[in-house]
Amino acid sequence: MCTGDGQAPGSVAEALRTASASLDYLIPAAAELPAVTCGEALTALGEIQAKFAAAHAAVLRRFDALDGHNSDGYATSAAWLAAMGRMSARDAKTAVRKMRTLRQHRPLGEALGRSEISVSWADQILKWIQKLPHQLRDDTETVLAIEKILVQAAAAGASLSDLKALFARAVVQWQAEHPDVDQDDGFDDRFVRASSTFGGVGVLRGNLTRECAAACDASTIPVVTGHVDMTVADNIIELALSAGEKPVKAKEMSPEAWRALRYAIAKLAVDLVSGPTGLAAYLRTQLLEAPWNKPSLPLDIGWSDSIPWYIRKAVLLRDRTCAWPHCGRAAAYCDVHHRRHKKDGGETSVDNCVLVCQFHHDVCIHRWGWELVVHPDGTTSAYGPNGQVIHSHSPPTTRAA
């Protein structure tokens, strides 16, 4: 940080005065900031918050090492923070614990000091590390190497989901290199709690491991997706035209008539093979056992005034949460949105539908004019009317390409 004359502070006291003066200016000025400037300020404040966390931990580490609390009559740094730093006892203990954690995990602490990672992301990475198999947690060198990889990826623009995938891959690689080490399931949050509510009603809550969840007697709803090969409809049309008493050549039909006939035949084909009485349902109910012998239902019905329940359910099963970048709102709060609007000829199909929460659907897309694009790999990008761009994942690097 530099002072008003462009020079670096000459002392700790001067640096703190400069930082305080900057915030004194920003707090009242925020009331007059336009939205764009607010966004830029919030991004910068997030970076400052990361540096503040690193600076606070560094000063507290030095204070703790020098037993600075003794001179004020307190036995621990946490007790001193609670009394002199105007912190609750819980927050004071958390601050000391975080200081010691960052001392142990140097790459994260150094990345915070460079604003390469946010405080929230650093906390999330530490939570992942806490759930590692104990043999890997004890391998300090490997853990630090993993942290460096994550920090470098974050500095290069990786998203939190990218970091999670990198972390999981590093763990799998370590386990493959240590096949003789007893592996725990890394699931330390398992619990079962029984309690009662009003009227003696019992409530059972708990977390299950992946293996336990897999053994649950839950219902399974199979969904099969695919794409229509319209050239088959073209072949049927040509066959029908050539079979009459007066054969008609394809070139004698207008493109509009051909397109209408093509979709009419495709619709009849769908009716033939799908639905509760269709050919696919007949074969499935006759040849397969439960739960696979249920009637089939079409997942692409062309243009429609409404979205049938079976297409809606297939979209829910596929997307699970709002597809808007970094939203993740639960399906219960989402609508099924046509990627290509119905007024523009968009068909009602699983491929053309996507799950979007009510705010992003009703407000961002239909009121503010944002466009949501779903890429072939399942990632999404949102494009705003004023040139805004939000990606669900960071773009691939040159090396990845």
C-alpha cells in the first residue's frame, strides 16, 4: 500500500493510518456509487479482505510467539483478544486457531497475502483437507504440494468447482500410489440423531456414507435420452412418394411442404414407439423386469403450449439445481426454461430445456434480457444486455487445449 504521495508507508503505524483513512473515505462514498463501480469495489474489497486476513494472522502469530498477552495480564492470546480486541471468547479462539492453521498451511496463507485466493475459498480448502484420510493428512509434504496446486489454479482463474475437482484428483492419485495404506472413507460427518417434537412425534436425522446411501432401498427412475435422426423421415417421404400410382419427385415439393411432411411423419413415429401403449413400452414391459419395465414417454414433442410432466421430470433429474453460473439453487425453487424460446420456434424437449431458478428465469432472462448458453460439456455461460459475461467454469488453458 502507498500513501497519498505515492510512497510506501514508513512504519506499521503509518500503514495502519493509511488503511484506516482509505476506509474512512470509502464508507460515506459508497452511498453515491453506481452499480458498476460497486461491483468493482466489492471485488477489490474481497482482495483486501484476503490480505487483511493474512496480515492479522501474521501479527497475531508474532504477538503469540512473543507472549505479548503476558504484559497485559492475560494467560493466552485468545484471552487477550477477547478483552483488548473486543471480540467474543468464541471468535477470539477462532482467530488464534486460524492463525495457527495458516502457519501450518503456508501456501494458503501466502496466497491470501497475494490476494490470489479469497478467505472463503481458503476456508473451504481447509475443510476439504480436514476430511482427508488420516494417513494423507499426516503426509505434510503431499498436503502442501496439493495446496500449491490449488493456489496456482485459483490464481490462473479456476473456479471453486475446478479446485474441488483438482483436489479430488490429487487424492485419488495419492491413494493409487499408496495401495497398501488402510483407507478410511474420509467421511467424518456421519451421525444419527433421534428426537421428538410436539405430541411425541419422532424425528430421525442423520448423514450416511456413500456406501450406506448406495444400499438404501430407494426407488430408481430410469431416463433414456437421445436425438432424432430426421434423415429417416426423409427416407420414408421418398419411399412414400415413389410408391404411388403417379410417383412424385422430391424436387417437385417446396421446402416448406417437405419440412411440414417431415415433422408430421416424425410425430407419427413418436406416437408409434412411445407413450404407455407405444412399441417401446410394449417391448419394455414384456422383456424387462422391474423397475425397468415401465411405459416409455417421449422426451421431445416438438412445439408445445406447455411442458409435459415427464419432460419436466427428466430435466429435473439431469440438472438438479439452477444452471445459472454459480447459482446452484435447489430444484424446488426452479422453473424449466426453453433455451430457444417457443416464440422463436424452440421445441419442447429435454435438450432444449434447462433448469433455472425463478429469479434468473423471470427477472434476468425474461425481464432484463440476459441469455443463458449451455455448452456441449454441460458448463454454462450467461450473457447480459450490457456486455456482461459470467461463466460457470473458467475457460480452458492453452495447455489443456
